[in-house]
Amino acid sequence: MVLRLRSLHARLLPHGPLDLLWQLALMTFAYYAYRITRGWIDDPQGAAVAFKNARSLIHIEQSLGIFVEPSVQAWADTKPAIIDFASWMYINAQTSVTLGALAFLYLFHNRSFYFVRNMFLVAFFIALVGYAVLPTAPPRFFPEWGFYDTVSDFVGVDHDSVAVNSLFNPYAAVPSMHIAFSLMIGVPLARLCHHRVARIAWAAYPLLILFVIVATGNHFFSDAILGAATAGIGALVADRMGHLRPTAWAFAQVEKA
């Protein structure tokens, strides 16, 4: 029994309770930094800028011939099971899936967790700058283009209610952190998982999220491209940090063996 308890303790707290508390503190700090950034633009003038920036994105995509988001949502809307799944997935991608993946990495691939954590912190910092400098309204705010809020319809709660707005920034569309997060957990887990099916599923996860954010009317393709770029920069910086402290921060690919 003592050996089992020690084994469980080593699994749940591979570097002791202080390390776990530190990781939780970093996540909490990142969230409240997000809340503070939201406060910078949470006024009529900030909302006007966010809508103006969104219209500029639409015009850019139209000029490039890639403004197909209304067609994607219209198609998904004809398939109730698909649109409901996309709405459910949009809600859970940033909460249950991402937090669950980070917990899995911490418990079962702890040597790789710190590289992923560093990616998240760098990418989140970039995103906060983007939200402050380029607040952008999501497609669901533009019914004149055929968009609507599928998530609100699915859960029966207005996306723009006071309760929801107190938790999330309605103008944090650029960059899309749904895409950034999906890449920053999907790629590492595709490399670390032992089973082929799991590797394929995690490799395909970012593509699923791309469909989800567009079908639900929460992001433009431009947001997704910038989100992928944010994840890429986060990975590059985390890699450089891993060279500085290879025993602590480098991605431990050898865990897969």
C-alpha cells in the first residue's frame, strides 16, 4: 500500500506540490491578463473599432476571393447534428479539451509539459497584444452577411449576456486562439501518443477546430491564419528556451519510445 501511494504521489506530483501550484498560478495569471486586456476595449469606442476591423477583414478576404465563411456556416446549418456538434466543440475546445490535454501532458509526459507550457505562455502574450492593438468583432455579429450565433442557439444562452461577457472577450477574434491552442496541443500529442489512432486524431484535431470556428460564426479564416502564426512563433520561442535549459524546457520526444 505504501509503495502504491508513493507511485500515485509521483504520478500526480512529479515535481512536488509547489511545482503543480506554480503551473496553476501561471494559468491563472494568463487568464486575468486576458481579463485586463478585455477591459481596455470594453466601451462603445472600442466596440466601434472592433466592428471596423472586422469589416476590413471581410473586404480583404473578398479581394482575395477567400470569403467563403457564410457558405460554410450555411452548409453546416443544414446538418443539425453537425452544427450542434460544432457548437458543443467550440465551447469545450478551450476548456475541457485543452485543460484535459495539459493535465495529461503534466501527468503522463511531464518532461514535455514544460515545452508546451512555454509555447502557451508566449502565444498567449502575443494574443493579448493582438487583442489590445487589433480588437476584432467575430462573424456572428454580422447577420447582414448571413452569419448567426450557433453557440447561443445551442446552449440557449445569449453569447453577449452579462454573465458570458464577464468571462470572455467578445472582440478577441484576432488571432484565433482556438486554432493556436489546437496546434499547440495537437502537434505535441500526435508526436507523443503511443497508439496510431490517437496520433492521427490529434494530428487532425486542428483541422476539426478550423471547421468548428468557421461553422459556428466565431472566426474568419484570416483569424485562423494569424492564430496558426501565433502558435508557430510560440513554438520557435519555446524551442530557443529549450536550448537554454534543455533538461528543463526542451521537448522530450524520447518519451514516445
